Amino acid sequence: MDYLANITHQDLQLSKLPIVVTVDASSPVTYPDRTPLRYYLEVFVPEFYQGGFISLTTLEGSEEPPQTVAGVTAYPGANFEIQDLLHGLVESRVPVFGLSQIAICETLVRPYYTKAIRKNGSAPIDEIIQPSSYVYRGGFAETDYAAYKDKFFTSFVGSGRRFLTWKPDFAPLRPDQPEYLGFITNFSPTPSELRLRVEITYEDWSVETITALALDDVSSMAVYICPVGPTQLDLQARTNVAGKPVSRYKVWLSNENNERLSEERTYLMYRQPYRTLRYILFQNSLGLFDTLACYGDASENLKVQRQTAEQFRGYEYLPDVSERVINRVTGERELTVSTGYQYQGKQMRDYWQELFFAEQVYLITDREHIPLTLISDSYLADDDREKTVGRTLTFRYTNKETSYSRLPALASAPERPTGWRGDAQACELNQSTGLRNGKKRYGLLVKYYIDNGEDVKPRTQKPNVVGTEGYIPSWDSADCEAATTPYQNTVLNQTSVYKRNNCAVGQVGGNWTITVAAGAYGSEVS
């Protein structure tokens, strides 16, 4: 087993929960008349992945009424909720069908910062830039909001080094069942490599540890998707030297030094044959995708709607001429599946509530993920009288049908070769100082045909992210030297508010002066 890595976690805000920014009230001594006071909050987000910040919008508000307690009046200022603004800027994406390598999901996390603006009527009072933060597309139960709103990714995810799932550990997996684990690199130092480590236990209890997958060029504050199903890790037919197959395996993530970054999760190989078996892939509350295996009986119902029109039969009134014709037939399919009586009954019963909160659901077929909509609108979450646990779920296929076919899968035919070219050049910034670091990078990639150089139609564009197909590394550029940063700090001298506390007996510690040299920090914005 790998030793734990020494890492420090950072928190994020969740877009499904309230994100409240408070603009402090102006001094009641300086502004005794509160009527003309106005408060504004300007929100800044990157123009594209790791690009420069741009202003998203400016919100306007008034301060809340003052509160008087024991004769003392407090002015709470103005509160702004910005979660709805940020929620639309982050996105959860279903894993690529057949994924067998560690992949990045660059759209789940996005940095932002805000600027508080206070005015007395039309006269500016001041502007204060708030500390930057990160928003993550996910959420948890509102009953836990007060306790975890500012510490979920540190006190819970970070302290337990958890993968981004609520699925119970020791889950049984069929040999062909796809399974995914999400992991966020919200810690420092950032590893230079992610390794998916697997401890394999065979049926004779012999144990072997391997590095199943690895990924170079790891980014900070990014979410990575790890395929951990038996087939995805090539474990379904693996045997040891004695010819014994795999009975269970344990997975975790480590850095380039094989120091463990994540928790360990154990999977049991479940080879029990079933007459029917379907896999449902759904988005969990934390934005990643879990798999539900349904062993019970299922049924599929087709419901059609016919668009009809009437026509004149003619004065001959021939019997083979219809007055009513069908212009179009549109079909909708409904799938009803039974989970079967599952291992870990009560734990799974509680966990299955995740499916009812899912924003994306798919049926896994032999060739693609087919989108579904869960139309079951109630769920028995708890029943003390239950001995064995199983549920029946009804889904509707999201896409309507107009015809019938059952075509076999085609062998992959050679496609027109394509590539990715860069777009949206920008200077790369030092993440700790905000200064340009002498390199230029493409913020976006555009897909094009290699044979003639034309853009693929419709235009296909994506962020230029390390570890994804077509990634173009940054390059040296004289235009991006640190000295060219538009805004740089001047010399700063400030006395510390803390005193030295390790002086000898009889001596008293004093304050010290903190000096920041000119040009130590910079910004592209202000």
C-alpha cells in the first residue's frame, strides 16, 4: 500500500447551493443619511479556460435594514446571491463511451472573483476587490448547508481524500460493467503525474499491486475521471500464476512518487449469471457519473402519435382512396426496469435517491450512451419493514423516433482525417503572482480537416486543456515577459498586526515591517 502524500486542500463554492457575497455597509458616522447609499457587485470570470478575466455582469442592491440589539445598531450591508449566475458557467459532461484512460473534465470547475462598489448617490465611495475563489457544479442536501457551506471540499472531501461519489464502498461489479470515479486536484503541491493504482486479490487470496493507468501534465483545480470497471482495467480475464481469477480489487490514486492522494475503494467481482441485465449511467449530486446495474425483469413500451390530414376523395369515390392521410408518425419509448434485490440492500436503498436528483441519465448499450429521462416521480426512501431491497423505475427515451430499424453495428470505417489548431492567444500567467511568465498559449482549439485546412462544420471548439486530444503546449514569447504585465504593484510597506512571541524571558516582542517590492505581483485587469 502506498504511503500518504503530504498535501494541503483548498475549498470551493458549490453552484447548486447559495453563494452569498456581502458588501459591507458604509460608515454610519460618515453617512448618517442611509437613503442615497447604493451597493454594487461586479462579477469577473475567465473568458476561456485559464484565460484572462472579463466582467460578467454588475448587480445592484440596497443595504438591508439596520438591526438594533441592546441599544446597539448594526448595519448588515448588502448581500448578493450569485450561484445562479455561476451555475450556468460550469457543466457536467458524460464520460466518452468506452473510456479506458484517465480523462479531464475541464468544465466542472471555474475560477471567479468579485468587486464590491459602494456609492453615495452617484458619487463613488470606494471599490474593493474580493479574494478570488472557484465554483464547482455540484451540491449536497440543504440540511448540511450551514455546517459545510465553506468547508465541504476541505473538511469532508479533503480530509478523507474522497472520490466524488456517494456510492457505498465494497460495491459488486459485473465483469463487463463500466464504472467511473471522479477526483479533484484541489490541493497543493500539484502532482506532475496521476497514477491509478490497483491492488488485486485473486481467489486463492494472493495479492498483486499494479499501476493500471497514468496521466502526465496534471493541472491544479481540475476534475479527473478514472475508469475503474473490470473490463476498463483489463481485469475481467486476468489470472495469477496459479490460474486463479480476480475475486476483488482495490483502487486509489497516487502521485509520481507512488504517494497516495485519494481514498481507497474496493470492488467485488460479481460473476453471478442473470437472465436480464441493464446498466444505467447517471449524474450524481457532485457532477460525476455513477453506474446502476439492474438485474430484474424489464419491459419497453412504444407510444405513437399520428399527425393526420383530410383530403378530397374525388367524385368517383373509389374505395382505395382515403379521405384521411397520415403525414407523420412520432414514437416515444418507455423503459421500465427492476433493480433486482441488491447486495448492500439498505445502503443501496438510501444511495438510490441520487438517481432521482440526477440531471442526466443514460442507458448503456453495446455501442453508445442513450439519453433517458426518469419519469418515476416518487421513491420509497426508507421502510423499516423491508427485509430485502429492490425498486422498479420507469424511464422515457429522451429522443423521439419516426421509423423502425435494427441495423447491426458497422466496423469502423476510415474517416476524413481531422486535427486541432489553436485560437484565442493569450499570455500565460504565474498562478501565485499574477505576472506573465514569458510564455504564450492558445485558450481554445478549433477542429479542422487536415486535407484542405477548412474548419469542421458545424464549427467544433473546445478549451485547450492539458491531457486532452489536440492539446497545444505554451511557447516562449517576448510579448509575455513579466515586465509586460499591464498592471503591477508599487512598493508596499506595512506594519504587521502580529507580535513576535518567542522572545527570551524578560523581553517583549514587537511588530515588524512587511515589504513587498515593486513589480512582485500583477494583473491583467486592474
